[in-house]
Amino acid sequence: MGAVCLSLGLYVRAGGADANHFVAGHVLISLTAICIALFTTAAMIIRQLTNTFSRTWMIVLPVIGYSVALATMIWGLAILQLGSVPSFVAGHVVFGVGLIAACVSTVATASSAFTLIPKNAHGRAEDGPPASAYSGGVGAGLISIPLAATAIGVIWAAMLLRREADAPDFVAGHVLMGISAICASLISLVSTVVRQVRNQFGESERWMWTLWVLVMGTAAFGWGLFVLFGSDRPERIAPGCILLGLGMVCYSIVSKVWLLALTWRRECALANRIPLIPVLTCLACLFFSTFLAEAAMVDPSFFVPARVLAGLGAVCFTLFSIVSILEAGTSGKG
């Protein structure tokens, strides 16, 4: 999926020198960072389930994820320095994608003790944190990373939306706010993993974290509909449609948080159906992308969201693999 985002982004970027090709191409290329971060998460868990995990992988995989995330954020800031309207929009979005990649890399780091989750789930809350779990300070530090990313995204987006009378600020602000919703959703995932690894996951958290992600996804999706139908501004098309896709990504994250909650100290016969959620969101993004690509033949405003939605579909499908791995690991299939 990372190769799909990268190759499609390069192809779109080389397809023309206009603003649409510039923005869509750069955003698609940046989505590769999320796929790489998800790869590190998958590798971290799979190597533990197959007994091929070592301290080297515990260091190398997070370094890969955080390095790519940091490089993406720096690239976004460099694009901003170009000073054009397309670079203004693309730079903000690429930087936001880097924030998401950093949050996903934190999921990989938190999963460095993933095998403790099924063990703790079969134990008792009174047993406390296992001796092999990371410390409470480390756990708090991990949770603080998506918290910080969300705060950065929301504050920056709010600053842009204060100047929403200008089209570039309007587009960049709304998309960056949707990206912040994904970062906020990943707070739930990191918190769930950390607290289950440390055997501190409480009954009240079983639905709290899942509900939080559902709220974030619904907020992004609903905000996208509001942007699309709340005015007749021509520049509303791209951010409105992309917000719908970002909401789909949040719903994909729901499957991971929900699965971990459902299998904690209880049996769930339908747990193996949860990986279907990111499959459905992937298909929704891809089908929506197809309709938008057709609409772009008549109205160029649909060009960018049509391409970006295809990349978001790839991200959702990558999340499908992660959820499948989690299901295997928590059900004892690994």
C-alpha cells in the first residue's frame, strides 16, 4: 500500500505543472509515511507472535517509523517555504500526515510488549503491572505523543480557520483539523495498548476509548458534510470530500480499539468479523474516489480529492492487516 501511494503520487506529480497535480501528488507521496509506520506496527507484533523478536527489532522498528514521520514533517515545512498557494496547502497537509505517522509509530513502540496483552487478559487486575512491562513513566510518555500531535494540529488548524476568508487557509485549515481527528483517535489506541500491557485497563475504559474514536470519526465526517453543503464557495469541494475520507480512516481505527476492548478478559465470538470494518471503509474511499474522478472530468475542483481518497483507501486497507494481526494475537491464533 505504501508503494501504491508513492507510485501514484509520483505519477500524478509528473502529470502536470498545475496546482492540482502539485497538491495531489505531494499529499499522495506523504501518505506513504503512514503506511511505513503501520508496517513497523505490523512487524513489531508479528515478530513477537512468531517468536522472532529481539531487542534489535525493538529499537530498529520505532526508529524507522519516527524517522519517516519526522522526515515527512520537515518535508511539509520545506514545501511551505516555496511561497506559492499550492505549496501553502500541500505543505500544511504533508506536515499533518507526518503528525499521523508519528502517532502510528507510537502505536508500534507501545506494542513492543504486545504479548503481555493476552497474558494479562487471562490474569487478574489485582496482579498489577507485570515485571516485564515498561514503566508507568514510559507509558505516560507514549500517550503524550499523540496528545501533543493532536494539540499541534488543532491549534494550527484553528489559526488557519481564523483567516478562512482566504481560500488557501480555508482548505488547509479544514483538512488539518480532520487530520487532528485522526491523531486524537490514535490517543485511544495508544492508551488502550499501554494500559493493557501494564494490566491497568479498567472496565470503564472498555467502551470509553471506542466511543472517543467513534466521536472523532463522526465529527470529521459530519464536518465534511457541513463544509460541502454549508456554503457555495468553490474551494469547499476538496476539503469537504477529504474530510469524509479522513472520517473513514477514523472508523478504521475504531476496529483496532474495539477489538482490544472486546477481547479483554472475555470471549467474543464475533471478534474475527471486526477486521471487515477497515475493508468496508477502504471500499468506501475507493468507490467515492471513482465518482470524484468522473466528476473531475467536468469540474477540476474534484481532481485533488479524487486522488487523495484513493490514497486514504490504501491507508484503510493497511489498517485491515493490522486489525487481522491483532485479532490473531488476542484470540490465541498466533
